[in-house]
Amino acid sequence: MACALCGCAASDTRAPIDPNDLDGDGIPNDADLCPERYDPDQHDEDGDGIGDLCDNCPTIPNPDQADTSEVALLQFEDGVGDACDLRPARAGDVLAFFHPFASAGEAAAFTGEGWTIANDHAVAGGTARWAGKRRRMGDGLMGQLHLPVISWLDGQAGGASVALELDVDEGSGLTCAIRRAATVDGADELVASEVFGETAVKRIGVPGIPVTNAILVGWRDINFDRKATFLCRAIVGGIGGTVHEIRIPSGLDLGFGSYAFGASGAHVEASALLVYTSPMNHGNL
């Protein structure tokens, strides 16, 4: 009672902060890739010396972490680095989810089957699909799937594919896919489709030479008039490669914010999956 009356402090049992290891992850500050974020794994997807947990462009090397494009237009920086900003002239983009597939524990973020995590990749050897358990609402929703390896399996001509899906709720959904050519001397295709909606196809490969090492991008945008557009993009050759793109109208006018990715008839290795969101009515696709 006397202690309570005189206001003496309760004993603090917390471990003191080590000034040489501010985040307490066992890595000294001067060697820590994220010195203020607990990251004992020190994973650095793009190898730029900035750990994934604090990198504003985790799959594009940008050691300067520049995020100034919005500031130059008298807006607040949005935390997405200039090197990977979807809308460099507009603030508000958010990297909602980042899956570098660095550890087996990342599988807990998904439902489904067919994918395994090994050697810093999500790997599928036939039919596979994972859907993210969480969602993040937004009129702008963009998924970016990095696919350094796509290898079509024998006997699957015309039916094999690897796909990124958005807004996969209650029977709806948008799909951006790379599909194997129907014949061995044909060209692989980019396919954009909406369940019960429009489908568009574009040849992206060289006849007789399958596409591999690609980045698959799906971007659903709802404008000020609540009209939605779906952009499906394949960057063949990885970062800096050849860009192929399809746009189709969409009947979806609500930002569900769910995502999934899958493969059929293919050996596929995915090195990373990123999901970005943008605020309501940004209308800038």
C-alpha cells in the first residue's frame, strides 16, 4: 500500500535495448539489412543490400530507395519506390502483400495445393493453385508474379498455362495467363479473361520457341465512374524485357482485393508474388 501511495514504479522486466542491435534480431546494426525491423533471416530478394522487410522495391534493385516522384508534384511520398511505382505521379499506392517464397512457412498464407516452396521459389510440377488467405480492398488492385522458369510438359499442347487471378470471390474473377501454343510450331499466347465476361488473346511468343522467364501482371482498375478495366501484361525476358499487354472491360465495380496464382501442364518456378493496392476512385490505369 505504501508503494502505491508514494507512486513508486513497478519493476520493468523487459530486456534492455542493445544500441548495437536496435531491432533485437541478433544482427549488429552495421551488418543488418533492416536495422530497425526484426529480420533474422536477412532475406534480400533483389540483392540491393536492403532487406525485403524494409525495401520499398523488393524485386527491383534500388539501393538509394528513392521515393520522390510524388514530392516533386507537391504530394506526399507513398512508400513505393520510384523504381517500381505503378503511378509515379500519384500518391497512395501500397505494397499490400509480398511473398518472396524464401521459407516453407510462407505456404501458410495460402489455401490450395500443388505448389511447394524450395530453393527460394514456389514450384509447381503440373496442376497447382494457391489463393491468398488475406485481402486488401482498393479500387486499384495489381498482382505481379515473377516466373523465371516456365517449362511446358509433354503432351499438354494447347491446354497448359500459368495464371494470375484477381478478385476471385463468389464465382467472379479476372485471369491473366500465359498459355502454351496449340501446336508445337505455334506461338505461346497471353490471355486476359473475366468469368462470365470478355476474353482476349494475343500472341507473345516466337513460333516454335516457348516463352520462359516472364513477369505476369494483372491490374484491375475502377475509375471515377465506377467502370472497371482489367490490364493483363506479360514482360518476356524478366525486368527490362519485352512488354505485351491486353486490356478488357470488366463488370466488377467493387474492389474485392483477393488474389491467386496457378499452373496447369507445366513445370513452373515463381520467385516472388507482389500485390499492390491503390485508393478509391484513382482512375489512372
